[in-house]
Amino acid sequence: MSVDNEPSVEVHALRAGRFTLPERFFVHPASENAKRTVPSLSFLIQHVNRASITTRIVFDLGLRHPSTNYPIPIQRHLETRQPMTTEPDIVQSLAAGGLSTDDIDYVIYSHVHWDHIGEPKAFGKSTFVVGPGTSSLLENSSSLRGSHSFFEPNLLPASRTIELAPVIGASEKVTFTDMSTKNEVMPDFTQSWVPYGSLPRVMDIFRDGSVLIVDAPGHLPGHINLLIRTGANKKQAEKTIELILQLESQGVEVILAHDVEWEEKPENQARFFGASYQTPIERSF
């Protein structure tokens, strides 16, 4: 937290396996045979409220370790994604920083493709949060093509899973609540979607502007992103979000789960959990 108690969070990257993709999936033009081994990153978000109570969130769980624990249809798909490694997995990466899965309050999934779901059974005390429409996917009641689009009906514990509200529309703009006299720490995942700056649909889960869930349709039903304020300058943060289309030029760092260049940069090695890192900039992932 900052010296003036402005709500903010700490964000650390977590290694959660690597696998190989055809370059044509994300580079154009690309050779038909060119491949690249990429990370499947997860992120640890630690929010401290004004009463110094910490809420820990993990965004995505990466690859499942061992991969033989995937259903047979996914294991067949993995034959096309070699070379691949599932170590360190999310559990090992948390342990490197002194945390166990029991320390994680919430697991938020960007979506439920195989390379993001990890092993939810390892998080026996966490509440899982998924985007709208995810339950239909997990029930295999949605028709999607591709060998990677196989979903496990019993992936998540029903008693500890929250599916965000359907996207119906958003009319009232989000305003951040003054939390200076409140001790609440529980994030609110039951609210409706509202616009914020250039973003048409967000949820301000702590109602202090520090952690926004962003509706991000197009990749898979229920796909969501997080926008995190790690610095204490609220006015600059709001200005940056207003200029969301110019993210990088406005100081917002975009980190993608399969961004191999970001993972391999020497200056980013200290930003993985277990290393010392704290920098007041905006991050979206």
C-alpha cells in the first residue's frame, strides 16, 4: 500500500508450464512449419485493504501437472503441442514465494481452455470465478470446433464457483467508493457490468478502482481480462484507462499469457513471484 493509503495491489507473474504453438497462430506472415515454445503464465494479485487485510487472487492456473491428468481428448491434442513442459507448475511457483494453494482466496479464469485451467483440485479452499456462459461450455452444451475445445463437466466445485452476471448491457458509469472508513475485504462478484472510460463492460470488484474485471468477448464464451492498478496515482490511472487504445504509449503494460518475449527478458525475471518487485505502473492482462 502507498503511504497515503490509496487502494492498490501487488501483481507477480507465475510460471505455469510451456508448450509449443505454430507461429501462424500469432504472427503474420509466418512459415507453415514454424513453431515457437511459449509460456502459459499465471498471475498472483494481492490486494490489501485499509484494515491491512490481504485478499489473494490467482488469475489462470496454466498447464496441468502432470499432463497425463488431462482427459484423453486433450491428451491427444497435446501431441500437437510438443515440446511441452508442465514444470514448474502453479503450485511450485507459489511455493517459491512462500505461499501454498491454501493461501489463495480466489481463482479467476480468463477462460477455460486447457492451457489456462491447470489443476483446480489443488485449490481446495479457493473460490473459483468464471465469465458468463462458462457453465454451458463445461457442460459441453455449446458447439465449438477444434481439438483444443474439449471441456470437463466436473472441472469446478459447484459450491465454490461463481459465474459472473450475463452481459445484458451497461448504462451507468462506474464510480469508485470511498473505502476510508470501511473494513470490508470481500470482493463483490455479484454486481452488474458497467462502462468505465473506453471499456464498455467492467466490474470493480473491490469498489476502489484497484481491480477491474473486463468483459473481453471473441476468443471463447466467458472470456474476461483483468485491469490492475498497482500504483497510487488514481487520477493518472483513470486518465490511462480513458486512453485505453493507446495502452503502451500511456504507460500501461500489456502482459499476455503466452508472451515468450516478455517471459525471457532479463529485466522481467525479478517480477516472478518469489523475487523482489514493486513498481507503480498500470498492467492489463
